[in-house]
Amino acid sequence: MKATDSIDIASLVRPDRVHHSVYSDPEIFELEMDRLFGRAWLLLGHESQVRKPGDYITTRMGREPVIVTRDSSNKVQVLINRCTHRGAMLCHEPRGSVKQFVCPYHGWGFDTDGSLKVAPTPQGYGADPKKVFADLGLARVPRVESYRGFVFASLADTGPSLKDFLGHLATSFDDLVDRAPDGEVEIAGGVFKHVYDGNWKLMLENHLDGVHPNYVHISSVAAAREAPDPVQPEKYADISVRQMRQNGAPEPVWEAIGMWTTDWGHGYMGDYHNDSRLVVGLKNPVFDDYRVRLEKRTGKDEANRILGVTRWNSIVYPNVSFMSQFRQLRIVHPLAVNKTVVYTYNLRLKGAPEQMFRDTVAFSNVVNGTGSWVLTDDLEVYGRTQRGLTAKQPEWVNLARGVGGDVPDEHGTLRGATGTSEIFIRRQFGAWLKYMTETGN
């Protein structure tokens, strides 16, 4: 089955199943890079990574290498990381600060807003080189917007606004940022990068899957149950014990959690993990100090509301998974149909006790580090799933759990009848189909 036109693409997705080729066909993957990652709003990072004019980070938007920078007018720009002379990449470092971006090949220099400032031997470009150079600034990504400090961009000239794209999922970012006593968060503490041998969709699907923890993570759950109960003062290892035990919750608990999804493929889990189960909710001096600081900004009632939000994993389709209570941000970068790299960042709540950031990093080590009990389990399953999906038979991947039980709510979202419904994957493929079959930008 070849992905040569919209009719073929449409035939790959059915209400309760998808064709295995959507995970394994290189031709479909290339179309995804053009039609999906070339159109959707993609989260690139956070404004705290480019605090001052000249600061930059480098990243990717599908196939496109890009520079996220702050120009001299204090505006965040997203520029294609390619010199307009002979095509060399300008920046190879993951981050830095510059006055100009200078091409290492022939010395062309570009301002942080992308305009061309220096071109050696200008006399070689005709009688009016300034006119020639006016059109040779760096290509700008056409749409760039921020929400609560998080920088999004789209390679498409037209499409839904960021506000319309995020919809109700914007409240997950609100949940994260509202928890900061100073009302802001920042990326800090470096980045974990890991590659897995599987399609980019597998991670986004897995992060809202309430069935897999008791199977994929069974060995780490068993080890945590045998470990001593966490006590005060808490030790670094206690965070892993608590997290592993949560993964081993019985089936009725997972069935009872909430699962919300949107038209653009976003989704989040809620109703299970709450602050009474987290490090900051153990009534220790650090949490007491944190609550006092939060209440000073918000008042007691609002602080209670903020801390009472029980949201866990949130997915912004097609490239983001984040955890507001655990302050983790994961950005997905597809490399090939069967290879994906994930960048994981820690988020600091500005104004919170420094010990809370220590706990954020500890949680990241436990769940997202390359020596993690959790991540290594998941990566093994992604690899096995990818290898299985290359088999030609059976043709279809079954996504029928919960079909017919989806419930609309007042937020314009669609909620699964139970917490283990596969509604989140079905909605992701609904968005996938829309991107992949639309014509134009």
C-alpha cells in the first residue's frame, strides 16, 4: 500500500484501527515531514533559553534545522539554520550568544533578526550589491508565537492560530506556570537526549497509556514494593520508590483516571496523581515554605486551587509531552521512520525553594535518564513494537479499546469513558489524517 495521494492516506485510518504502514513505511514518513511537521505548530523551547539579545539555541522542525534567537529589538526569531550563499549551516553548537551569525565557509554575517550584514568581496555582485543582498537574509520561519513563555513555530504561512491550536490543552501550561511562586518557569539543569529505534508516534501514544505500566515496568514496581517506605528526611532514592509504586497501581485505579483529548490530537491524564503523592506534598518543611511563597502571590484559596489540579502527562501533538506537577518537558524529533531522538528538559519554578528543583532533577534521573528504570523499559518496548510493525500481517493495528464510549464535555474536549480507553491514539490519528490529507499550507 503506497502513500501516493490523499485517497490512499485516508484508507490507512479507520475508527478502531490504523494500517501498520503508518509506523513502518519510509514513504509515509517523508510525507509526514512535509504535511504534518511542515504545517503543525511545534514547540521549540522556552523564552528562558534566549534571555538576552544574541542568545540562541539550535533545534529542528521536522527536516528543517532552525535557530531560535532573541534579536536586538528583544523579539524572539526563528531562522532557518542555513547560509543563503552556499548553504552551509551557520550554527553547530546547541546554544550560545552572538552579535552576528557568521558562516564558517565564506564569512557571510547575519544580524540576529536574519538580515544580511556582511558579504565579503561585495564588488563581485554587480553594480548594486546592496540590492542583491537585500533579498539574501536568512529565511525566517513564517509564524512564531509564545504561550506562557513556551515558544512555538509553524513552517506554514497559514493555519490555525496558536490559541486555536492549543485550545483547552493551554490549561496544562497554565497548570505548570501557575505553580511557580513568582508566576514564571524556566528551563534549567541541562538536557537529556536519547535515541530510540522506533517511530516518533510510539512515545506520544505510550505517555497516555494507562495499561502498560503494570506490564512494561513490572520489575521496577516489584523492586520498589520491596524497598523500605520513604521517611523524613527524604532521601534521593525515595523519589524512585514512590514513582515505581505509583506505576504499579491496580487496574481499577487506572480505569478511574480521566483522559481528555482535543481535535488537534492533544490530550492529558488526570484524577490520579496529586500533590499528596508527590515529594512536594509530604508536609515537609520544603513544601511548607513553598506553599507560603505561593500563597503570598495568589492568596490561600487560589493556591489551594492550583495545588488541587491533578493533571499528569499532557501531550501537544505532534511533538511534545510534559508533566506539570513533575516539571518535565520532552520534545520529540523524528529522524527516520524507525528512529527518533527525544530532548528532555527540567523546569524550575521561579521563586520556589531550591530543594524543589533538586527534586525535579532527581525525578528526571529516575524517569528520563538513560540509566532510568522507567525509560529503559519503554525503549525496549518501542524497539520490539517497531520490529513487529514491519511484518506485513496482520495489516491492522487495533485501537478499539473504549470505542463508542467517548464523552464530550463543556471544554470542547472528548473524554474517554475510562482511563484506559485508547481514545487518545484515535484522536491523534484523527489529527494525523487532517494534516496528511489537506492540500496547500
